[in-house]
Amino acid sequence: MYAPGVQGYKPIQLVMDAIPQMERKPVTYPQPKILYRPAIKENVPVFEGTFRIDQDAKVSSTAEFWGSLGKEGKTFTVTGKLEYQACDKTICYLPTSVPLKWQVQVFPLDRTRAPVEIRHK
């Protein structure tokens, strides 16, 4: 997979759709390896083998949001896509995009006090 920073090729990119109730943090990619590709006579940044792409998200902290959850919480659908161009030793494949989808359950804050016996004094 081509890594971000590559020129002339499609780097891998995680693109998440906006959700008003969630704040997305920047995407973090691992450190790429610089690989010499004899077929194109270039050094290019790549990811090989197994690697992880992270993007943290934070749910809204507004009273309106937490009040909208009710007692059972609410399920949010998080969608996006993973765009990339992959190559092996002999061929570079066409750039592609894979749709992504997660279900995230957000529960209301538990405001029940701890029993007296275990409270800090």
C-alpha cells in the first residue's frame, strides 16, 4: 500500500463521514517504509504486511446530547471509506475504495452513587 506522502500514486487514506454528535480527531498512520520500486525506478513510502490506522472520536459533551440518549442509550452508524492503491512485486492495481460501516452504542452516564460502604471518606 502506498503511504501518505507518495507522489503520483494513490496513498491509503481513511475518510470518515461527519457525524454532528461526534468530534473526529486526526487520522494517524504508522511510520512508512521507503521502498525502491525497480519497475518505476523510484523510492516510495509504503506500508507492508499488517499495519494499523487509527482515528479517535469523541462523543458530544453537551447536555442536549446526553439528554437525547434516554435510559437505553442510542446507536449511531459511523460510515466512511478506505481509499488505496496496492502493488505487489510485478503489478500496481487500480486505485480502489472500500466502504466502511460501524454501529456504535452510546449509553447515558451512570449517575448512581456508590454504596456508602465503598465510598471514599
